[in-house]
Amino acid sequence: RDNPLIAMKMADEEFKLEEIAKARQKRAKQEYVSFILGELMQCRFCGSTVDEPMETVILEKTIIKLGSLLALGFGEAGANIIGHNMRGGDSAGVNAMIPGTRVECIIGVVRIRDFSTATEVLQSKIMTFVNQIAEVVHGVVNEFRGAPNRNSGETFLVIWRMESHESLLNPQDPTAPEDKKEKLKAAGKLAGMSIVAFSKILGGLHRSPLLATYRGHPGLQYRLGANCRVNLSFGLHAGWAIEGAVGSEFKIDASYLSPNVSIATSVERATQTYGVSLMVAQSVVELCPVSVVSKCRLIDRVIITGSAAPMEIYCVDLDYRAVSVDLADPLQIVWNTRNRFKVRQFLES
């Protein structure tokens, strides 16, 4: 109840137990076949009955599946909503309209370039197109300790939650100096990971042989030119946001509301003005370690709506045209539940 996202872990553990049970049943079946053959050779046959699973086992598996679906649907931002309602065991009522929580985070905005044109050309296949891009974006963000939050057509909102770095810089803050140093170091690590994650997404996007097939699409070539390709732009900004439910009793979305989300969106929009793929606000660069700051180039000092003071904006010089498509033979893997479970276990090890 305190951590509803643990349902994903429970689902993995339950799947592991199911695989063990299947292996045991397979061995038992082989032994049973041998037994039947022996009985038939002796002109005897014994009927058998199939044991049905107990209702409690079916109920437990159903609850785990529902918990996993809730975790996928609400994500990290909806954990408080789920946890708040699960604590009220004396009532079956659901109250999704709980107060929001202020969190410090790094806000990332990813936008698909030329999305309206792609929608007109691809028509019903646009869902497959977006999901193929989302698989790259969400996979890398999750690998670098981020949390995908909201997909609204052409944009993806991703969040890296961190400790409040503003209070740590306050001399009157009661936190011990050693703890302050460790927390600031952790915030800097997350800031660096967010930049590396977006850089890796851009590289993975242009290396993907699946997404490279769209370069030869006749409709896209006609509308965007012979050198068209699937491309993304990125914006990063750090600040506070209110995490909670947005909507009504009929439909809610777990999301983040803040002027800082609008600033991150404006930073991403500026990539078109300056002709770059990845732009980073001053608030993120100030947190980054020196090794990451050295890769960022200051390009302007601007006033953005929602910010009380002018801020510096940086870019990371990434030449995606130098990235070649991965022509290696694709892995002969069927992405079923078993193989996805193995990959999650490998990434967590």
C-alpha cells in the first residue's frame, strides 16, 4: 500500500514462480506419459482429472495484474493516488482528487519533428510510428533512472525526481554538511544522466533500422524532401512541480503542473530557432558535474515566459547525420512475456 509501483516487481516474481511451476508440470507430464505407456502395454488404463487452480490463487493473480496495469497507466506520478486509496480498507469508495505534492525534479520534453505531416501521410499507421519512437524514448529514460510521464501526440514529458537542491544550498538548512554534499552529488548525477539519456535517445533513433525505413517512404519524401528522416528535439530544465491528479471524477491523469514545465517546453521549442537537437537550461547545467558541463556550449541568455530572471541556455553539439544505421542482423527474439521478464532482470542486476 505504501509503494503501489511494487506491483510490477510482484508481477515479475509471480511470473518466475509460474515458470518454475510450468517446468515441474512438464517433467510431471513426461513421467505421466511414461506411466500411461507402461499401463497400456499391460492393457490397463487409468483415467486422470485435471486439477483446477484454487479461487484464491486466481484472485491473487488477478489483483497482481490489476496492480501492474495501474502502475503502467498512472506511472510514478500516480503512486500517491493509488497508495492513498489503498490505505482506506474500510471503504470501497475511490477518491482520486487528493491534494498535489511539491517535488523537485528535472523536466525533459521530447518532440517529434514534422509530426503533423507524418500524421497526414501515415494515417492509421501513425500509432505504430509513435509507439516505435516511444519504445526508444521510454526504454532509455527508464535505463537512466527517469520516469516517462505523459505522451500527447508529438511530445513526451519525462521526469527525473531529486532531492530539493534549493534547500540544501540554504545555510540555515539543518541538514548535516555530509548529507548535503551527498544529496547535491546525487542531484548532479541525475542532471548528467538526463543529458546523456537524451543524447543516447538521439543516437539510438538514427541507428534504428526499423525507423530508417521511413526515410524511403514516398509520401514523406514528397512532403519533406528526399533527405527526410525521423527526428526528435529535446529540452531540459530543473525546478519544482506539483505532482498529482488532473481531471474530474470521470477521468483523471497523473501529471506535473508548474511554470517550470512551460519553461522546459519553451526551451525545447528554441531548438528550431537555433538549429540544434538538444537544449539545456542553466538550471540543469549548474547541477551537472564538470565532465558533463564541458560538453555543453553556451549559445544565448534569454528571458522565457514563466521565469523571473533571464537564464542562460546551452546546447549539446550532436551531429546525428554522422550516425550510420545499424545493419547488423536483428536478434532472433520473440518478445513474449518470458523474454521481456529476462531483459528486466538483466537490467536490474
